[in-house]
Amino acid sequence: MMLLLAMTCSLSAAYAQDPKVTIDNFTFTPAQLTVTPGTMVTWSNADDIPHTVVSDDKVFRSKPLDTDDKFSFTFTKPGEYGYFCSLHPHMTGKIVVKTF
């Protein structure tokens, strides 16, 4: 029973069940998020200046997000999707899409 509980806790830690990324203080939090195919991830700008969310491979791109604006994208294919803020390129993050 304890092994099953440990496996369940491990899976829930590895896969985001409420996949949200907060933009605040010039950072994406969490910096890396792991989801399963078909998951919609939402970025919310909590900073007081605009930011964008742009994938390294140009698969997705947001408009400039003002304070409290949101951007969502549904990840359908497994892989690693690096992204950055085009207004502040030092801001980076990654979405990892995995199947069980």
C-alpha cells in the first residue's frame, strides 16, 4: 500500500494537474512544467510591465500580455518546448510533454 502511495505522489509531482505558469518579477514560475499530451497550459502576467510567451521553435506566440492578461496553448505532441519573453529574452522556461 505504501509503495502505491509513493508512486501516486511521485506521478502527481511529475505531471502538472493545474498547468499554470505565472509571470512575475521577470521570471516564469515554474521555470519547467511537465504535462501530458492534450493539456492546455495557461500563462498569467502578474508583473506590472508587459511580457510575451514565444516558443523557441515558433510553435506558439502570445501577444504582449499586460498585467493580469493570460495566454493559453494546448500541447498535443510529446517533446520539449523551450520558450522566452521576446521583450526580455533573458526570461526563459520550458514545457515538457510526456506520455505515461
